[in-house]
Amino acid sequence: MGLENSLFDLRDSRDYDLNPMAHVGGLSLTPYTVRPYAPLGVRVDAMHRHLTGVPLALTRGLERLASAVPAPFVRLSIGIARGLEANYRAVDPVVRSLGDAAVERIREVRDPATEAVRAFARRLEEEWLPRATQDFPLGREKFERLLWVRERVRVPIDDLLRAGRADLEHNQARLRAIAAAADPPTDARGLLDRAAATHAGPAELIDRARRFVEEMKLFVREKELATIPEPSVCRVEETPPDHRGLSTASMNSPGPFETTGEEGMYFVTPADTTWSAETQEQWLRSFNDSVLRNVTAHEVYPGHFLQFLHMRKSPGSLARKIVSSNAFIEGWAHYAEQVVIEQGLGAGAPEAEAAQLYDALLRDCRLISAVGLHTQGMTVAQSTELFEREGLCEPIVAQREAGRGTYDPVYFGYTLGKLSILEARRHHLQSRFGGSLRAFHDRVLSFGAPPVGFLDELLRAS
């Protein structure tokens, strides 16, 4: 499966020929600083080698790129490249404890690397952007192959689209119902606006996320939703600058073979201080307390971080530890958002369920958008409108989500994975696990992250 994935990227989607992100996306120094996987001197040596290789990597990348590539890919790659300059400067405090000689040694290779990422961004902007195209769709045949290669799912595109639209309509109806039952009654948009009014200030967002991590950990234990393997320490930090154009929040979990630095890193993207006051407020409203708590359920407990804690403890095969399915990973985390609401998180406060439904609408729109952009002739503008109209997204969020769909069609995995887990729960919870969510969840998590097409078979065999 891993080989098939790589071959798809090389032959079918042609990432190295058509997407500059394939050349610049892995050049951040964050992996060397985010966790102490080795003594600092060893990590500084690795940073030195990394920075030394950046100029040649980017030169070869530009040589490899086709003369005309999709415009959304170019714009995002420019943003990543420009964020790397700050990323490279940020290592100084880490290196400084080794003395001035170590700092100078890094600076000697950092300056050429910084100039290389500047030149990369400049050339993309001046040479590739003017001749960029909108020719990003995979097409129906490649999209169906992507479903098989990534998830071992063989389903007609029309059936996948129907499932996404059905889930969208179900979640929209539920949101309307809880809005009508709220005190005072309102509509879906009104309830979301009510939730959006309660949010952290620009300087408070990270501390608020830290508080929610501890709340969610306690909730999982009290409700006996799943076993939490120890140690289970998760830090909350700002998203590194070079990743802020791609991520609102993300989880950096220890790898399956990590022997040191076992803590997780929960990254949250703050409002950009260069934005207008109105745009910053839009961002913070979209990251209001109810949404941030829901995001924390997705990223940390009982979502991604809990899943990776189980993966590290799993006695399963080597393949199960190193091969992972996007739909299983994201589907589990998306399912986690729903299950905490089902178990009473925010009971009595309709804003809590509204936030979960808002994110569910977003993920439904991702599935519809992925299919539409890559197989139905949907434009980026039409995708943006979908997220605004059907997903009730703020314009800045809708634009970002539509852009993501051009280069990340597997963001359909959130809804595909969630629906697969819910279907498995309907079939097996009572018959095999006596109605115990903890037993069911622990068993699902024990599998690692196999393609979702294997989930029912694995449960039947266990």
C-alpha cells in the first residue's frame, strides 16, 4: 500500500512536476526543534546538514517543475517559502545554549538557505505565476484510483457524493432543530453567531487551548470513552509561521518508535498581526470557544493524540505501525468530535453541539468539494461559495478550504472515515462489545490506522 501511494504521487498526480509544495513543503526546521528526539548537539548537526542542502534542493525542484503548473499550488508554495525565513531565524534561541560557535556555524549555512527560499518564492511569483493554469483536477479515473490506493474503497463517485450530501443534509437539519429549540429561538446562522461572540483575544488563544486540553482529557476518563495510555503529555504552541497558510490547528504526535520526547505538540494558529482588525476578528470568531473546544476534541482527546498513544502501545505488526490511512486517522478524529457531544459535552448549551455540527458541515463540504473540483468541473469560486452557503463558513475560511481542495483531494477522508466508523459501531457495538464504547474504541484504536475499507473485516476477525 505504501508503495502504491508513492507511485500514485509520482505517476498519477505528478506532484514533483506539477506542485512546487513537493519541493518546499519539507524544508522547515521545526522537526528538529519541536521535540528532543536526540541530544541538542546531534540535532544541531542535523539542522546544519538540512540547511546546507536547501539551495540545491530548491534549484533541482525548479528544474523539475513543468513550465505551467496550477495557480493554487503556486500561490500556496510562495506562502510556504516566505514563511521559512522566520522559521530559520527561530532556531537561534535553541542553538544558543551550545555557545556562540554553534550559533555562527548555523548562521553560515542559514544565510544561503534563506536566500534560496527567497529566490524560490521570487521566481515562482515572477515566472510561474503569470503562466499558471487552473488545470489541477485529477479526473474521474484517477480520483477513483486514489480512493482504492489510499483507502481500499471501491465505490462509484456518484455514491460517494450522495453519502456526503446526505450527511450534510442530516447535519443541517440537526443544526436548525437545536437553533429553534434554543432560548431564545433562532436560526442556524444566529446560533453560530451567538457562539462566535465568545472567543479569546489575540493574546489569549493559546492559553485557552491549554485549558481545553486538560478538560477534554478529564472528560474522556470520566465518561470511560477509551483507555488513555501513559505517559500522555500534550503541549500547546503556536503553529510555526511556515505552516500557518495551510493549517488552523494540528497535532504533532510522537512517532511509533520514538524513545525520547514522548509529549505531543498541539499547534494552534493565531490571528496574523499583519491582517486588518476586521480580518483578525473574523479569524477569532471562527475560532470561538465552542469551536476551539471541538477542535481540541479532534486534535488531542479523544482524537489524534489519543489515537497515536494507542498506536505507540500497539503490539501489532511493523506494517500497522508505519502505514497509515488518512481517512482512518481523520475519520477517527472527526468521529471523536461527535462522540463527546453524544456523551454529554456541553449539555444544556446548544452552542457546543452547534460547533460540532459546524465542523461536520465543513467536512461534508470538503467531501463534496473534493469530488466536485476533481471530477465534476467545479471551479474554486464555486467551491468557495459551497463552503459559505452550505457550510456557513466565514469568507476567509471558505477561501482557504476551497484552495486546499485543489492540492489535497483526500480531505474527503474526514467524512468518509467518520461514516465508516459509525457504520462499524452500528454493526458491532452490541453484538461484539456488549454496548461498551470503551471496549469498542480500544479495539478500533488497536488496529493502528489501516485503510477504512478494511475496518469491518478487522472487527469481524477480532
